[in-house]
Amino acid sequence: MRKRFEQQRKLGVISISEVKLPLKSGDELPPILRALQYIYITPELNEEVFKILEEKVLKGEKKTGRYGMELWHILVLSAVRLGLEADYDRLDDFSNYHKLIRQILG
């Protein structure tokens, strides 16, 4: 059973809408994270994206059972992986040690 994203904020965690992303950077990552942040804060876009994700990821799944990765995490990690053409080892490193990605993940 997957949730869209965790509604309850935790201590020491910055809200995704409040994450400060660099505006002037030659790297490919900040525009990807800015687009994800825009999806997160725009209700109409958010609803459409999660509707598609639920359709694809949750198809044929029961609504019971152990919680899996949140749909938001799946979206962020897949966008970063495809946008940077990263392999899974690099994605693992990003998801564990990159500050901006961890903040966007929530």
C-alpha cells in the first residue's frame, strides 16, 4: 500500500515548498528539482501527476499490506535518474548523501 506523500511534518525537516534551490547553476540537477518542487506546490498539476502514478504503480495492487515507498519518492528518484542519466549506484549515493535531493524527498 503506497501513499502519495507523508502529510505529517517531522522535526528538523524543511517543507518541500520552502527548499532553497540555486538559481544560477550550470548543473542539470537544480532545474529538475525546481520542476519537482513546482509539481508539489501546484494542486492541479499535483493531482494529475499522482493520478497517473497511482494508475501505473498501484495497478493490480491490494489496498492492504505493508507500506512501500511513497509515490512522491518514486517520482523524485525516477526524475533524477532519468534527468541525469544516472545508474542506480549514483542514484543511491544521491538519495543518501545529496542535501538538496534529500530536502525535496521530504
